[in-house]
Amino acid sequence: MEMTLKSTESAKPSLIQQILRFGVVGGLSFVIDFAVYSAIIFVFGDSKPVVMVAGFFGFMISLIFNYIVSMKFVFVHDENMDRRKEFIVFAVLSAIGLLLNEAIILGVLIIYDNVSLAILKSGILFDFKEQVGKIFATGIVMVYNFISRKIFIEKKD
């Protein structure tokens, strides 16, 4: 009986490996997004139109990076799916994640403005309410991104 070992490159990573890799790729994507966003604002100023353009370019550049690296190291490409279609699905899922992210941040800010709990109206939680919203949203959207990409993009066994 002959035994063959799969190379690590062709073997599908375990769910835990995928989650860890996804976290690393997501972290790097965030750094790219934030760096592009910040650089554009630093060079061109912080007017609302510049901030919107900076947000768009940061998102798009990090999206392309995230797609390339995710499909190489996190998810297994489905040979039955055209790469252009795969990227479009990836981009649409990411855009939904972006909208979800924005909605959650807005929701957190609305809660801060309308709830009369003293803990939300003073101190560090109030001073950094935007960051609290961003952290909360990032956690939820990260789970959404992983699950949606696993369902709609990754090769099925």
C-alpha cells in the first residue's frame, strides 16, 4: 500500500489555520487601508471631500491586497469559478461588509447620543466613542467577512 503526503501548499488549511491566517491578512489590510487614508489626508488636507476620497482609495487598495493574499494563503480557489467573477463576488461581499461597518458605527454613536446611562456620557468611553464603535464594528464585520467568503468564494469539498 502506497502512502502519499499532500504538500502544505496544496492541502486545504484547517479551520483554525484559516481563521488565524484571515486575522493576519485582515490586520495587514487594515494597516494598508489606514496608511493610504492617512497619507492622502496628510498630503491634501482634511476637508470632507478629501476624507471621502481618502476613504475610497484606502478601501480599494486594501481590498485588492486582501483579495490576492486571501486567495493565496487563506481560502482555496474554486477552479470552476472564473477569477474575474471571484473578484467581483469578493468585492461585493466586502462592500456589504463596509456598509455593515458604517451602520454599526453610526448605531453606536446614536446609542451614545440617546442613552442616558452615566457611564456612556462621561470619561474615556465617551471621549473615544468613535473608536469604541469602530472596534465593535470591526469585530462583527470580521466574522461576517470570513463566513461570507467561506460560503461564496471558497472551493467546496
